[in-house]
Amino acid sequence: MVVVPSVKLNDGSEMPVFGLGTYLSKENEGVEALRHAIDIGYRHIDTAFFYQNEKEVGQVIKEKIAAGVVKREDLYIVTKLWNIYHDPAKVEEACKKSLDNLGLDYIDLYLMHFPVGYKFIDDNHLLPKDEAGTLQLSDYDYLDTYKAMEKLVKKGWVKSIGISNFNSEQTDRVLQNCEIKPVTNQVECHPGFNQKKLIEFSKQRDIVITAYSPLARPNPAEKKPAFLFDEKMLAIAEKYKKTPSQIALRYLIDIGTVPIPKSANKKRLEENINIFDFKLTEDEIKVVDSFHTGERINPFNLVKAQNHKYFPFALEF
Ligand SMILES: NC(=O)c1ccc[n+]([C@@H]2O[C@H](COP(=O)([O-])OP(=O)(O)OC[C@H]3O[C@@H](n4cnc5c(N)ncnc54)[C@H](OP(=O)(O)O)[C@@H]3O)[C@@H](O)[C@H]2O)c1
């Protein structure tokens, strides 16, 4: 079993520096994968109301606690407020749904999934669209939504709160107006989009960057992302007897982020967590830095198209 180290967050809590992504892990496939993940040392689990798998995640947690494999306090469970619940009056109800789905009496970390809200129709319309197929957005200020999330900490429903997909200006606006600081900003981060500026900015403010899509969702048939197939990457992998994916994940740890790769495959779950027995040199980090292309794989184009005032990716970082 791999023991994953933790990082101390700005509210005094600790987060394992590596976690399991669960987006697109549904039902049986995800359940089996999560069972195996917990058995081999995964403790930080990243889900979201939007992923529609909170029930399955909760079921495995319950099973592993009952079997004595882990205690609740060993686990670090992250879920997210979906964009249709940005109305401050809906935040408590949304969090309660996630708690019920997960079967937990507290969540370790609750994130605002995105700074732009979507129109609420009902709980089943997660991507509300009009007849022309245009995504229906809302104008709720993410600051008001965040303030409603602070109340969840006070109620004891969530231990920590954070943000996701926020840019530097939005982060500072939250920091200047909040009572409880966000502990993390979860953003796309991998060698092809390394977020160096946002990482430095966040470090100065004691906010940890959680790296989502840390492998840039590999597509081996198309040899994508390019960084996994680069000769310089293959040479570093060869030196450590690791795979390019392991080098990419280790790089993310070495630059101070918390990667959360998703896998529903036992072999790849093992591969991804086996990155705590080596460390890249400064020169190797520079080589991996050079794979940055500035191209996102999650550009949120449906929101971008509408020029919403809170669309986060119009700024450089
Ligand atoms: N906050 C947000 O807006 C946001 C957005 C996107 C993602 N996320 C979170 O971040 C997590 C990870 O991001 P992601 O799922 O987008 O992308 P990712 O983790 O970069 O890539 C996942 C894909 O990589 C494959 N894979 C896993 N390990 C591999 C390895 N060692 N070698 C080759 N392929 C491998 C997986 O397939 P197999 O399952 O078959 O192994 C899966 O298809 C998500 O699951 C979610 O929890 C958050």
C-alpha cells in the first residue's frame, strides 16, 4: 500500500497531495475502481454533484469503513456545488443533497465548481438549454454564493471550502470579501497547461492548486497529449523506470500542486499512485515545463460563447 503525504491547508486541515478523480466513472465500473483504489492507498477522492456518482462513491466508503479498511477520518472526500445552485438560497439544499447521496455527515472539502451559475429549472436539468441549444446561464454573483458556502462550515456540514476554475482576479475578490478563505482552487493543470503563474499567485495567498485533468485525458490512438509521447519525456521515464504518465504526475507534485487523475482501470490506478519513491531534478522540471502549449482541454466553450461577465478564462491566469 502506498502512503500518500499530506499538505497543510490555510485553515489548519490536511489534504493528501494526490487523489482520485471520478468524472465519467459511473456505476459498476467506478465502484470496482474505487474499491481497489482505497485498498491500495487512495484516500483523497474527488467527486461532484454534476458527475452523478456521489451515491456510488458513498456506497464504497461505507463498505470500506464497515470492513475496517479505513476510518472516516482517514478519508478526504471532496465534492462540488453545481452551477444550477448558485442562488444563495439554494446552497444549503444542494449541499444536503450531496451529503445524502454520499451518506456522510460531513464533507471534507466543498468546492464551487465554476464561477458562472446556470439557470435552475429542476434538479435533473444540469445543463439547462433553450430550444436553440443555448446554455442558460444565471447572473448570481459568485461572492454571494461563496458566502452561503461559508455558512456550511459554520453548520459543521463541510470542514473546508474552496473554489474551482476561478481566475486570479476572482480569487482576490473572494479573498478580499470572505470570512473563511478558500483552501484550494481546483483548475486544469498538466504539463501541456502548467498554470505556472496561477500556482505562484496562489502560493503567495496560501491557496493550494488542485490539478484536474492532470494527464490531459490521454488518447493514445491520436498520440495525445503530445507531452506523453515526447522523446525527452521518454528519456526521463526511462531514467526512473517509470511511465510518462507517472513523470507527468510527479512533475505536478514537484511544482506544488495536488493532482487527481481519474482511472477506472486497476493497473492504471496502481501506476498513478506509485510516484512517491522518486523526485524530479530542477533540470528535469525545466524539461517538462517546456511542454506547456497554453491550450486547455476544458475550455468551457458553451459558457465562453456567451461572454458572461464571470467567465474565468478571458484573463491570462
Ligand atoms: N473542477 C472541474 O471543473 C473539473 C474538470 C475536469 C475534471 N475534474 C476532476 O479531475 C479528475 C481528473 O481529470 P479528468 O478525468 O478530466 O482527466 P485525466 O485524469 O487527465 O484523464 C483521465 C483519463 O486518463 C486515462 N488514464 C488514467 N491513468 C492513465 C495512465 N496512467 N496512462 C494512460 N491513461 C490513463 C483514464 O482512462 P481509464 O479510466 O481507462 O484508466 C481516463 O480516460 C476528474 O475525474 C474530476 O474528478 C474537475
